[in-house]
Amino acid sequence: MSQPRPVRSIAQLEGWTPETLVEQGLPAMAGSFHDLGATNSVFSWDPV
């Protein structure tokens, strides 16, 4: 198990609202997301 580290960060001087996160934040970081689909094949038990 590795230690997760930030891969990318974004800032908004006015602060974030749920709406601005969905409209601007998630699309800006989408390229840094990783597929976790293989997790089920590695860990066969239910998450705690």
C-alpha cells in the first residue's frame, strides 16, 4: 500500500461552492483521475 499524495491542486480566490466544484473543479482535475476498476480483483472482501 502506498501513501497517497496530491497529484494536482486547484485554487479559487473567492472560495469554492458545491456548484463551482462541479462546474470548474472536477473538470479541471479529470485528467488526473485514475481508474479504480481493478480494485475488486485485488481485494475480494467488502470495504470496511
